[in-house]
Amino acid sequence: MTLPPLLVSAVAVVRDRRVLMVTARGREVYYMPGGKIDAGESAAEAAAREAREEVSLVLDPAGLTELFEVRTQAHGEPDGRMVHMAVFRAETDAEPRPSAEVGAFHWVTTVDADRCPPAGRAVLERLAALDLID
């Protein structure tokens, strides 16, 4: 039986050639701020909602630029369960603040890839290929 993919959106906030990532409370793994796309919600709307919920950034979905989609094995899911992550670039001068579900945020580069699940590593590689991060 093939499991349906997890459809998620994430936001890439890039500053000084580093991208914003988060760790959940009590966890060590770095994730992109983002999450599942709710029924009736566009990928951009999900990215903006998750940015607000996780790092207290208020973003206009219409102001987000879709960069790429990552398709890879979903972290913590059974073998063969894929994640399809739409990654959006967000431009904001607002300072992120971790929410109740996020333990901390981090500004990362490709040297931090070993702290990320497969989708996060793929995002770092793609952002570096676009010459957005080191």
C-alpha cells in the first residue's frame, strides 16, 4: 500500500546568507518554519499561517515568492511516506520570535545540514544552488 504524500508549505526567510530554521521544544532537529496545508488553503496561505504560528511573523500570502518544491522521504514517517514541501521566499524586516510550539530559532547555512531531516537538507542545498545562502 502506498501512503499518500504529506503536503506541506514552508517559508524561507533569508538574511545575511543564512536562512531561518526552528527546533521544536525538547528536540534537536532543525526544521523550516512550516507545516501541513489545511483543506481549502493555498500553499502560500499555509506558509504564511505557519510563519505566524511558529515564529510570530505576519506575512501576506500574496507577497510570498514560490522558490521550489522538495519531494523526499518524510522525517519520522514509515518508509515510502513522502513529503512534498512547497518553499516560499519571504521578505520581512520583522524579528522572528519562537511560539509555544517552537523551542528556538536559528539562522543556518549548509554547514548545519547534518542537523536537518532529509527535506531540510534538500532545502539548504537548493537555497545554496540559488546563491541565497552559504
